[in-house]
Amino acid sequence: MRARDVDTVILAGVSGHNCIAQTGADAFSHNFRVIYATEAIGTENLQSAEAMLTILAKEYRQKRLDITSIVELLAKL
């Protein structure tokens, strides 16, 4: 990703409190910006996922955006 000058990752998938959160924390530790696609994250534990993503957004300064905002952001590239 660095060889292609990537500095931001957009995360979506399942297990928001586990897989998505860990990937976001790992990306942060490697100095990538992270955006969570809020409408595209599934979970089997809504309370834990919401708590974890709130912590990551606040403490790691990672964004939580809806799909429309992500599309608008990508259109500017």
C-alpha cells in the first residue's frame, strides 16, 4: 500500500467489535488514516461494536462516515 502512496483505508465488513476494530487499530499503528463505513459494518454484538468504534473514533481520531459521505470523498480524488 505504501508503494502505491495509499494513506487511508475504508473499513467495512462483519464483526465490528472484533475484526473491524482490530484492523482499524492495526492500520492506525501503521500510520494509516481510517474511515469506518458505518452502514457497511455488521456485528453480532451491537453494543460492543458501537462502544469499540466510538473509542477508536475518539482516541485514534478515526472517522465514521455514511456511504454518501464516502462516495463524495472518493469523488474528490
